[in-house]
Amino acid sequence: MTTPGSGRLSRRLSTTQATVIGLGSMIGAGVFTAFAPAAAAAGSGLLVGLAIAAVVAVCNALSSAQLAAQYPEAGGTYLYGRERLGEWWGFAAGWMFVVGKTASCAAMALTIGTYVAGATWGPVVAVAAVVAVVTVNCLGVTRTATATAIIVTAVVAVLVVVVAVGAIGGDPHAENLDLGRAGSSVHGVLQAAGLLFFAFAGYARIATLAEEVRDPRRAIPRAIVGALSGALVVYAAVGVTAVAVLGADRLADTATPLVAVVSASGADVIAPLVRVAAAVAALGALLALVAGIGRTGLAMARTGDLPRPLAAVHPRFSVPHRMEITVGVIVAVAVLTVDLRGAIGFSSFGVLLYYLVANLSAMTQSGADRRYPRAVHVVGAIGCVVLAASLPVASVVAGVVVAAVGGLYRLTVTRGSGRRRTSPRSG
């Protein structure tokens, strides 16, 4: 274990704890909200979109697992891109991850506020949630894992109830699942896949925590595959139930699809429980998101791609406290000042670019470091490009602009500073 005060993170997480953090990142607000816009884009073809998103997610997960086994340190694809492709590739991945996921944090916080307190007091509750999450993360990553385990258990239990109630009392119709009646275009199905991929992307948090996992070469691949497998089962069950009970049109018209499922099943009494579970799920995802951004930001600050003071690690709790507090402040300001209804598309664009770099990096591995066929990484890279291009135009334009701003920032810092750039592996 790393000595406190050494500037490195301590390896405190077990494989199970890392898996739970990944599950907490994926089984968040997305499972309660993502199916409605996906149905609007693709009708019952959203189930095809779900399958496409799952294939791309699996390829990305295997690429991330293969890379994390070789580079078991904080930073995720930011580190992999630098080591395998060059500094600029790593920066592109890290920048899009930090910016995109910070926007996602704000969206999660606003989801909590809306479900708990409505539009008037929602932003205040959202800020309180951000403060609570940053505090928990700053007290240590094992506390993060424990809190996430409690949240995941509660949310999965509620989702099991929703699926059971829908199957038994919701009068599900098989014809609602008939893909021949989807009435959607190829572009609509791909856009649905892009929206649903956003909900799967939490396994990135496991890779960013690699410096804190015991026996990372064995644990990280297992945790990534385990977390993704669990999320796939949950999403498939919920998606099929929602479409079968509500039909694509009704599903597309509701902002709270799982509440609609229990209401259609005559179980309005449990609707408040579903609302609470949605808020709790968003809280769990926010908890894991802040932890993941903190570790990627730590790696970027170590190399000078972000201000170096953000690389500080707390001497007692062994967490990147300055980075996490900074993220918390930015998110708190965002939820009070910015309408983030379009943030999901923007964040999806950033996440897909992040995984594009991961797949390209994995293609360069060879020998004992190669665990999976190169075709896996090729399919993942192509999938990332196709899904990113299929997102709403506004999201794509915003993503390109932010990527360009990040590139100009790094170019300015690099040219204006004579300091030697360091590797994130050197600390």
C-alpha cells in the first residue's frame, strides 16, 4: 500500500468494490430516463439501438480492460492515449472526459433536485447533493465504494419490482416488441443507440480508479466486464418491459417512463418509491462520476495539461481533494446558472470520443499485453464514430467547439511554458 503523503493513491479497493463503483456509474439516472428519448428517435426500434449500444459498449469495455491491465494507474484513457499514441491523443481523451462528465454531473444533480423538490427548489437541492457527494469522495475511496454499494442494491431492488409489476399486471403486448412495426429510420435507430450508450458508459470510472485497486492486472479487467454484464442484464430487462407494457408511442411521450410502467400496471402506490429510486440512482452515479473525473484530472495535472496544484493528494485520505473540490464548485455553479437539458447529447459526444482513443490505443498493443482480437477494437472505434455522428447536430457542434477550445488551451500552455512535460506514470 502506498505511504500516506507520497503523492500517490493507495490501493485500497477490491475487485468487488471496483465492480460496484462501475455498476453505480451505469445504473444511474439513465435507466429511469434514457428510454423515452430513445423511443422518440426510433420507436420500438430502440431495442435494436439498445443492442447496438451494447455491442459498442462491450468492445469499448474490452479495450479499456486490456489497456488497464498494462497501465494500472490513475487516468484511464488519458494515460493510455499518451503512452500508446502520443501526448495530444491523451489530452484529447482526458479533456473530453473531464468536460463531458462534468456536464453529466450537473445533469445528474439537477435530476436529483427535480425528483426531490421540483423546479422551484430543485437547484438548491442539487447543490446540496453536490456538496454531499464531494464530501464523501474527499473522505476516501473506500467510503465511496461502500456508499455506492448501498445505493446500487437499493436501486436494483426497485428495478426488479418495476419489471415484475410490469410483467404481471401491466398487460404487456408482444406486438409492441415487433420490430417490423418500428417505423423508424436507420439514423433514428443509431441516434437511439447513441443516447442509450450514454447510460452504459460508467465502466470508464473503473479504469480511472486503477491506481487504487489491489492486484490491478487481474482485478481491473474482471471488474469492467462484471460491471458491464450486470448493467446489460438490467437495461435489457427494463427496456423490454417498458416497450411491451407502454408501447413505443406512450413511452416516447413520458418523461418518467418507469413511473408510467407501474401506473399502467395499477400499482400507483409504488410510484413514489420509483421516484425516490430515480433520485438515489442519480446520486450514486454522481458519486462515481466525481470520483472518476477527480482521478483523470489528477493524471492531467501531474503532466501539466491541467494546473499542477490540482495534482495534490490528501495526506490522510489519499484522494485528489483539490481536483474533486474544483469539480464540485464548477458543477454547483452550473446547476444554478445553466439549462442543461441538452447536456446529455453533449456528454455522449465527449464520451464516444474518449472511447475512440481507447480503441485506437488498444489496437497498438501486442504480445502478452494483447488479451482480445484486434477486430474488437476496430469494431469499437467504428462504432464510436458512427454513434457520435448520429447524435443531434447541436450536440455534435458543441462537442467539436469544446474540443477545439481544449486544443487551443493546451497549445497555448505548451508554447508559453518552458517546463518539461512529464509522464502521468512518473507522478
